[in-house]
Amino acid sequence: MNKYDVIIVGSGFAGSTLARKFAEDQKKVLIYEKRSHIAGNMYEEVLDNGVRVHKYGPHIFHTNNKKVFDFLKQYGEWYFYEHRVVGKINNILVPIPFNFRSLELLYNQEESQKIKDKLKEIYPDQKKVSILDLINNSDETIKKFGEFVYKNVFENYTAKQWNIPISEIDKSVINRVPVILGYDDRYFQDQYQYMPKQGYTKLFERLLDHENIEIQLSTNALDDLSIQEDQIYWKGEKFSGIVIYTGQIDELFDYKFGVLPYRSLDLVFENYDMNYYQSSSVVNYPNEEKFTRITEFKYFSNQLIPKATTILKEYPKKYQIQEDCIPYYAIIDDENREKYNQYDELVQKIPNLYMCGRLAEYKYYNMDTVIERALELYEKEFQ
Ligand code: UDP
């Protein structure tokens, strides 16, 4: 008899949410985590200057799914936080997503009034519109305005981030950031926008704090797990329990159908002896700089630390299979989806293997959607 009912690979939101659900159902869970800490890319740490930073880039929680937020609320206190971003366009900091205020800052009064009137006329009942919709509009004023935003906000940022021309990017990626038809300057328009008071690491500690959950840090699951003839083996013996895999699907199958491409980032942290470095938590640099954005963490953590602050610059790069390179973003297109489907067909043949999360499902999940997916998977298959 195996000592564990469930083996979970990875302790990010996908793995940890499922671990908790199984544990509460009296299942013995073993989590493999190859890093020396839990929480995956959500991990936060406190630096020597006292500032708490998101070690793998900024993570701002937002959702319209009450169930997801209710689930998370059980594991810590949250505070109301509406994320606001500005972008440096023509040397002026303007709200991103681009809104009426951005328009007024970059056009003269007469022109901006004309564009606002036209937008209201053409999209009378909409609060936001896709940039792709604007540039394809038959109205000349709207089209020109769309092209201006496209060129100044989207084109270069996207080329930097994805290293492909914007025309080749999946529409769902571009449509993550709309154009706002009004003065709402929040980055997200979701109903629930909160951040964990004590940070994400504490949240994960509480999520995983259960007598039925055991975690092995700094351990590569694939040293113990293998797949032979559609069966899972654990430490050399057949494993008939449940295996939840949240790592890269291609790695699990030894890259048999080729490597699934990702975008990675060089994350460069800088400390300053000043109260604040910039005027808002995130400043996007679509055009001039090599980095895409600067995040200043004190705005998230609400820490009152005088004369010390830490910022993060994100330099996009290609993902390569090597230890210090992290796959952050799946590059979604038809060819890669096809490759993913080939791997997924192998998964479907193994009755006790389940994929969950950004890497395992090759998807651009947000935090809330990955939790939603984990909860749904649990309800559908195991409840
Ligand atoms: N984007 C852009 N300019 C911006 C912000 C976003 O062109 O100032 C585009 C870009 O293609 C980016 C996508 O919108 O990859 C999604 O941006 P989001 O802020 O959702 O990215 P994340 O925070 O997930 O890195």
C-alpha cells in the first residue's frame, strides 16, 4: 500500500489549492517542490532593507469569481487594493489602460474632445473596447486614434515582451489590456481587487498548513516519478493514487514531441535610499527602454519604511532549458497548441494523471483563473 493517496508536483496556486482540497478530504498528500521554497512564482521575500518583494515579478490579485475569493479569504486577511498603472508615452506619464485622461494628456483639447465625442457616439453603451476593434473601425477618426494607441502603447511593448511582431500575437494576449471609454484609471475592472495583508508567502504557508500535507522542498519530482506504458511509477513501483502535475508538460514526457516555447524574464532588483522611486506602483515603458516596466513594491506591501525602497525592472528574453531560466509565459499560437495537444493525448491515456496550471496546460492563466481551474478540477473529478 502506498503511503500517499495523492502526489502533487509543484506548490504554486494550482498545486497548493488542490493539496488543500485533498487534505481536507482526509487524503494523504505529498507535494514535490523543486525550489527551496513553496508558493511557486507567487513567492515573496523580505530583503535586507526591509522591503517585501515579489521575487518572480509583480502579482496583483483580481477576480470576478466570488468562489475563488471566498476560498482564498480562509487563509489570511486581505486589503482592498485597486491597481493603477501609468505608461511613459512621449515622456508623459499617462494612465494604462489608455483612457480619456491619457487622451487629454497626449492630444490638444480640440482633438481630444473630437475623439472622445466620436468614441461615445460609436460605442454608446461600452465601458471599454479592444484596441483591435479601434484600428479596424471604418470611421477615420477612430481608426487614426486606434493606430496612435497601437503604435505608442502596444506595438513596441509587445515586440519587446514576445519578440514577435504584434500582428503575430494571439488576440487574447493583446485583449488583456483594453482601451477605456471613460476616466476609470484602474488596471483591472474586476469586482474583487485585494492583496494579502501579510503577503503571498504567508498565505501559502497557511494554505498548506494541514496535517495531511507533506512537502518535499528542493526535490525534483521526476527523480522519483516516471511513466512507462501509460502507468505511473513512483520510486520504482506502480503508483495507483492520484498524480497532479503542475510543471512543464513537455518536460514530463522528456520533450518527445519537441520543446514548448516560453518567454522568460531577467528580473533586475534595485535598492534606493529614498522613500519612493516613482509615483505609482507600476510604470510601463512601451517604447524607449529595454525593460517593459518598473514595479515599486512598497506600494503593494503598504510598508512604512523610511528612506528605503526596492524596484524591479523586467527585461524579457527567450526561455531556454537551463537551471536559472524560468518559463513565465506560454507563447500561444496554432503550432504550439498543436504540439501541446500531442502531449495532452499522452496524458489522457493515463487514468490517474491530471494536469493543472500555466505550465502543465500551456495557458496564460491569471491567479484567479488557475485557482478556479483547480477548484473545478477537484469538484469534477474527485468530490
Ligand atoms: N501590453 C502592451 N502595452 C502595455 C501593457 C500591455 O502592449 O503597456 C500588451 C503586451 O502585449 C502584453 C499584454 O498586453 O504582453 C498583456 O499585458 P499584461 O499587463 O496583462 O501582462 P502581464 O502582467 O501578465 O505580464
